[in-house]
Amino acid sequence: MTGKLFGLGIGPGDPELITLKAHRILQSSPVVAYPALEDGESLARAIVAPHLRGDQEEYAIRIPMSVEREPAQLAYDAAAKDIAGYLSDGKDVAVLCEGDPFFYGSFMYLFGRLAEDHTVEVIPGVSSLTACSTALQKPLSARNDILTVLPAPLKDDVLKSKIEAADSVAVMKVGRHFDRIRALINDMGLSDQASYIERASMENQKIMPLNDVPADAAPYFSMVLIHKRGDAWK
């Protein structure tokens, strides 16, 4: 009998935002796998640390922090092979994924490598998008608003055209692109309608006006939300 692979969405950072289903599977799985920095700790593991039994086998997927795709692809290739070994031995494996596994989640890269040959169940999680919105106390969209989610690495002309066409916008993966994104938003005259937040739901969460963010200080886990129709939900 082969094991089952679980992709667990564990939420944006607050350990209490894990779902009951993810919690149950987390505690019942003999193997818990999670992405980790190549030479450092794992944010995903830190999120679920209060919920771990303490006697489970742990497997860290060491992901190189590089803008090139190939090193990360090789890391996922190796991890998929190792996880397949656990599954072939009849062990269930719970792979932790910050936010939601299928919303820019790291688990999708393992899913693409393992789903054809193994039984996989994906557990949705609270996404960073909704966590940022609730922390800011600003709804993402209302009525017939068009919500557009944009990765910050896109080119300026693409970002501009997408922002112009939308009523509400979430710019994700800001990090090292923040200064460029801020300049674009200012040039479009939308700075008063934009909100900045980093590490939503975590203990070190920060919210500040867009133009108060220090240059080159935005972490990867930061987001800019724009709502161009004001308080459309009132």
C-alpha cells in the first residue's frame, strides 16, 4: 500500500490561521516536508511549529535563493524523488505550503512532478491576498469590481495597462521590485489609493503609507493593494 501526498495550505503566517483539516492531516502524517532556505530555517515550519507532534520525520526541501529558475527546478526534482520514496514505502507525506498551495504556492512544483504517479490531496489555505486585505481593513473588491492580481516582476508597461483596466489591484512579490512599483504607482497618480503591508498576520507585520516605506527595504512577503473606486462597499 502506497502513501498519500498532501499539499497543506498553512496560511500566511499566523499559526491560528491553519484550517482544522490541515491541522488534522498535519498531526496524523508520519512525514512532514517543507521548503527551507538553502542554508537557513523554514518559515513554513515555523508557522506550524506549535502544532507538530514532536515525533514525526521531517524533510527540508532546500531551495536556492536565486532569480534563475534552474537551481530551484533541480531542488524540486531531488525533493520529488525523495518524497516518492516515502510514498512507495507506504508513508503519508504532508508538504507544508505558506498561503494556499495553488495560489503562487511552492507545492505546485511538487504536484507537477508527483501527481501522475501518486495519490495527492490538496488542502486550501488562507492566502496572503486575503490576509493583507483584512489586516488593512480594506475590502479587495465590491459589487462588480474587477480584481486583478499582478506579480511585481512584470514589466512596467504590462503592469500599467493591467492597473488601468482594473478597479482593484493586488501587486504581489514586491520585495526587490518595490522602488520601481512605487514609482509607477506615483506616476499613475494612484499613491493616495494604494496601501502597503508586509508580513501580514505575522508578529512583525507592518503597515505604512506607500511613500513612507524606506528605499530597498520591502521584503519578499510584502504587497501593495490599490482600490480605485474608493469606499465602494459602503
